[in-house]
Amino acid sequence: MASDLLQQLRLNGPVPRHVAVIMDGNGRWARERGRPREFGHRAGMRAVREAVEAAGDAGVEVLTLFAFSQENWHRPQGEVAALMTLLELYVRKERRELKEKGVEVHAVGQLHLLGPRTRAAIQSIVEHTRGGTKLKLNLAISYGSRAEIVHAARRLAERVREGTLMPGEIDEELFAEHLYTPGDPDPDLLIRTSGEMRISNFMLWQLAYTELHVSPVLWPDFTREHFFAALLEYQQRERRFGRVLAT
Ligand code: FPP
């Protein structure tokens, strides 16, 4: 039961500060039921709600969800439109509760590519939830990690051109501050659902030392119990960051 898992998590000690999730398998979930892909995405939205709640309850500080990739723009127009409508619906349905629960929503990605209605919805949830201290929720939308890295490089190059930065001053810390997630700890745990063993252009810089948890469960079926089980498994791992641990 979820409450037992949560109790076990607390007994074990520290939970990951930052959990990132590649929510995969909505399409297959729908196909298994003979329904259109949009049906799977809608069910995926319920799983988003559950994951956000679970992260907050477990004491995770930052949850980053890969909601829409740069590559997803190449999906059929109808599916893209359905995903945008779902994001808007999510904002309408969840905004108040997220605020009440102390969840601060951020959006990361090439948001200028979104249509005005979706952009306005995202902006409204970001503004409405500002100041929440329980959980930071990063929604990666129109997101691609290589584009993020190029964007950071460009901003640093501009500062060099302006004369406010010397090339030799650029180090890993400064570079990270110019990504979309300044101030966030790197993810401790990446969860990917539906069994695919890929990173799919997601947080390539930030995931350097992240522990990976690949679940065979399709995203719409990924429950609070699955989320806690992933955290429990993480707590059993020995993180070495490329070093040898003292014995
Ligand atoms: C991957 O499944 C999932 C997506 C491309 C979209 C994720 C969107 C949601 C979970 C719902 C809306 C999100 C929010 C934050 C409200 P897939 O379509 O690639 O599945 P497949 O690999 O089985 O085809």
C-alpha cells in the first residue's frame, strides 16, 4: 500500500532532492484499448496529478516532467493540438490546488514556439503559483536539451562580446546557471516509463550523475505506489560520482 511505502521511505532517510521523469507510453496504452492516442494522453494527465502529489508527500524538492519535446512538434497536427489542449486543461483544473499545496510551477523549453492560448495558460499557472515552497514543478514543454545547451552557450558568448565576461571565467557552475534550470540541484533520479532505454534529448547536462530507473509500466498506469517504489529503489543505490567510496 502507498502509505506503507511512504513510511518506509521516511524510515530509510533522505529521498532524492530532484526527480526528473520521462513520461512515456501514452500512445501504447491507448492502442491496447483500441482508442486514439489522445485518449492515452488524457489518462497520462491523471498520472501527472498523482506523481505531483506523491513527490510532494515524499518530500522531493524539485520534480521535472517531460511534457512535450521539441521533436513532438513533428507528430500529426491533431495529436499536437490535443496535447496543447490538455496542457491548457491541466492549468485550468489544477491551478488552484497546486497553489494551495505550495507547488511552484515553472516552465522550461522554447515557449515562444507555443500558440498564444497555451502560452497564456502556462504563464498564468506560473504566476499564480509563484512563491510556493513545498515543491518546485518544472514542466518541460517544447523542450530539447541540445537546444538548451546551445542557448546557454549563446548567452555566455554574448556576455563575452559585451566585455562583461572573460572566456576563462566560464566553468561548469557558470555554464549550468545559464541553462533553463538555474539554482536547481541536478536530478538525483530519472524515471522513465514504458521500458524504453533512452534519454531522448532530455536534460543531457543535468543528468551526468543521475541514477536511472526504467519502469516497464506505461505512463497512464504509473501510480503513487510506483513512484514511491522508484524512490525506495533509489535509496538502496550507492552513489559514487565516479569515485571510490571509503571502506
Ligand atoms: C509520451 O507518450 C508522452 C507524451 C509525448 C506526452 C506526455 C503528456 C502527458 C503525460 C499529458 C499532459 C501533460 C501534462 C503536464 C498535463 P507517447 O505518446 O510517446 O507514447 P508511445 O511511446 O506509447 O507512443
